[in-house]
Amino acid sequence: MRAEISFGKSLIGILFVGLAAASCTTTSKPAANTKTKQGQPAKVTFNYTAKDRDCLQRAMYFESQHSDEDGYMAVGTVVMNRLTSGAYPPSICGVVAQKRQFAPGVMTREVKPQAKTELASAADAILVKGARHPAVKDAMFFHTNGLKFPYDNMHYVTVAGGNAFYEKRDSNGMLQTPPPLPSYEVAMNYVPGESMLPPQFEALIPSAVPVPLPAPDPMATASTAQMRITAPVTAPETSPVTSVEPEPGMPIAIPIPRPAYDSVMLRESLPANGG
């Protein structure tokens, strides 16, 4: 009996040693190649409200001569280019409400009911889907098509909705304005509530302290000049506001009045798809 038990233990020992030796000489299979997901760069997020959406639609409607979706998208792209450039107020309503930049009464006039469906579609394409008018590119300026101005930095890109859109470029072809962010780097975040004008806009056009503007320049609709405010704007003693001081080094867009149309010349129309 003891001999049988001893033989059984010996047999188990032999099997164990054999398995151990096999495991030492067997090469383990390489792990399956797994592709590491490339991390996408973080997008720059801008908040918008229902009021901002309305401001965008108003700019598209009144500046495109109540035209069509192509004209709406072109003007909407200019608004978004300004918003993401860093040189204009960081809200849609702040951009659209700047004085002497967009059509008179853009914030107060009536939008015809028959245009609201197409306007809503264009606004949602811009805000929700990140769509842009491809021909507008980096343009942040436009004027009524057919006008001609004596400036050599107006680089025209397209015509849409009765407007000629252009970028400001120097003689070397470089943009003279801060470039806007491409749509794929922008995330629009909807938040409830009413839109408030940002501090930059209050500093730009305070109610009690007028900011001196440059002499009128016969430039086009949605044209601005860049300048820096290096000292706080102090209100009069009678004003409850003591001072308005922008953040150090922050570029502030100072609007230029819309041109007097009797001082400009007519020019030949650009092709509809631009160059």
C-alpha cells in the first residue's frame, strides 16, 4: 500500500516537473496591437444664450438684405470670425451691438415672420454644427457690393447676399487683424438666461463717459480700427461709476463710423464665388 502511494507521488512529481519545464521553454504570444487613440486638442469654448442666437439672426437678416441662406451664412461667418478673433467683445450680442458696425436698428427692427424658419436653420448650422461659409475665409469686413474704396489693404474673397466680403492684408499678404479661430477649434456651449454685454463692450461705449473716436474714415460696413487703452477711463464726479479699466494688454476694438455713401465710387461687381 505504501509502495503504491509512493509511486503515485513520484508520478505526480514527474508530471509537475514536465509542465514546469514546458512553461519555461514556451514563448508567450505577443499581445495584440492596440491602437492608442490620439487625444484631440481641447477646443476653445464660447457660451451663448437664446438672446445671442437672436442677435446672430438679426445680423444675418438685416445685413444680407433679407436675401437667402447663402447671404445669411456669409454674414454669420463674419460675426463668428470676430467673436473668435480675440479683438472684439467675447459674446455674439456684444459683437453685433457695436456702434456703427452693423446695419442701423439691427437690435430693434422687426424681422419678418416669413424669414424666421430659414434664419433659424442658418443660426443652428453655425452654432450647433459649427458650419461656416467656405468662401468668406478669415474675412471680418464687408460692404455693399458695387462700392469702391481707395485702400490697397482690402483683399476681397467673395460676394454673397448683396455684400462684398474682404480681409485686411498688408502688401506681403499678411492679415492685419488677429486671425479668427477655425470652426473645428471652437465649441459653442448653450446656457440659459439673457446675454449680458461683456466688460470690454462697457469700456468701449460707456453710458456716462464718451470714448473719443477717430475721424470718420470712408471704410465699409463692419470695419474697425484697433487700438489699446493704456489708462483707465475715469467718469465725472457726478457719475456713480468711478473708473472703467480694461485688463492689461487686452486689445479693444474701437468702431469706425459707417461710410458716407456720397463719398465713394461705384466699382465693378465681383463674381459671386469670389477669388
